[in-house]
Amino acid sequence: MNPPIARQLILPSLCADALALGSHWIYNPAKIARLYPDGVRNYDDPRSEYHPGKSAGDFTHYGDQTMVLLKSVVLRGGFEPAGWREDWLRFWKSDPPAYRDGATKATLGFLERGVDAASESNDLAGASRIAPVLAMASNQPLEERIAAARAQTALTHGDRATIDTAEFFTRAVDALSSGKSLPDALDTAASASYHHLDARGFLNQVKSSLHLEDRAAGEAFGLTCHTPEAFPLTLWFLLRYHNEPLEAVIQNTMAGGDNAARGMAIGLIMGAAHGIDWLPPRWIEELNARDEIDTLLGQARS
């Protein structure tokens, strides 16, 4: 693992998830605007009923699983599908204070019965938690990174378009690492052939909608967890604010709905495009898992 690259990919993704905790799964942007009249610029306790036991600086259950993935790739010296399954299952068996969404419940049900199968979920979150995989495999060939990103998603999300979405994000990060601009990187990723994701169609739809205001974009694309809505809205924030990574993360959080899943992907791509200097230092300092993250990245370096 290359530590600078790892920090660029992992920290913005996790910070975006933590920032979304307060307003996660609130589907009323007007309510979020009343709660945060100056914008969501600091971590907050959950304002919905979905994250009991969580507090400001914690992750949603998406970020929690990303941390499990980070530990898995560091302690195992790379991504191992069987090891990831074992580590993911052990995490949930420890009864953590993390929300169990539909994908988690269904996958746990299969694995606990000895059935190697994933849920049928098409939630974007399965494809959004790939930062540790891409960080650990940054020096490996693109096809190996793609295979790892797809495999980590497929553990819990069996929807093929969502698995393709993990590949899209991987291709975008790769294009950014070669020096392409963010818009060009998204075009490059959309030019690949996907069996189940109409990446080019979604990207063209987004390009024709960049004149919209933030709230109107959320209404146009939808705020749900599901990839057919969450993926194009993620692309919209990435393109609308391609030179303003901080605003992309903040405005995505203000949009509400499943802002955490979108935020993790936005943070990942913005980190690959712009590094981490745009992150407010307090966002890193106030992560409740900061020491654990630093320890894991230190272990990966050695």
C-alpha cells in the first residue's frame, strides 16, 4: 500500500460518510436546511431513528463496513474474497451498534445457513465502500483492481448493475491516477463495456442536467439507496462541483436521502482527483476512528 495514495482514497470517503451521519436517510431537504442553516459542515449526532448508539464523529453502517474492509486488507496483506467474507461475518456476529440494512440481513441469513450467496440488493453502498481495496491494490494492474472491487461488492450485493458500478468507480480512479481531469475520467470510465450498467446513458443524462440547482437535481434523479437513482445523482455532484470537492461533499450531504452511500463514492473520486488538502483538518481530527485508521495505515506501510 502506498500511504499517500491510501490517505487520498480512504480519508475523504470515510469523512464524507461521517458527515452524512446526522442527516442520513432524511428525505426532506427542506428539513435538513432547517436543521443546518449554514450547511452540514461539522459532524453531528444522528437526527433520524436509523442509527441508535451513534454519535458525532462515528460512521454510518456503511463506514463501519469500510473500516472492516480496511482492517481485512491490511491484516491479510491484500484483498482476499474468502477473508473478507470471514471478517465481515465476524464483525456482525460481534453485535456492533450498527444498523442492519436489508442487504446485511439477507446476506447474514445466507451465510449463517452455510449458503454462499449475497442479497439481491441494488443499493449503491455495496459499490461505495471500495476505497480500502483500491488503496491496497494501487500498484496492481487495473484488471486485478477491478476484480477485487467487484468481489468485495458481490459479497453483500448481488445486483449486477451495482457490481458494475464498483468497476466504474475503479476505472474512474485509475483514469484520475493517470492525470486525467475528473470530467475526462468519468468519460473514460463510461466508455468501458458493462453488461448491466448503462454508464454512458447515465452520464449523458447527468451532463444534460447540470443546469439544475442542487435540490432540483435530487428531485430529478431521486434520493434513494438504489443504484438507478443514487449512481446518476453521485455523478451529478461530481460533475457539478468537479473543481470544488468540499462543496460536492457538503451539498450532497444537504440533499439527504442516502447521502452516505453517495458521499463515500464522491469522497473516493474527489480524493483521487484533488488529494486531501481540501478536507477541513477538523474532519480528520474528529473522526472517532482516527487513531485506528492511523494505526492501520501505519501497519500497511511497514
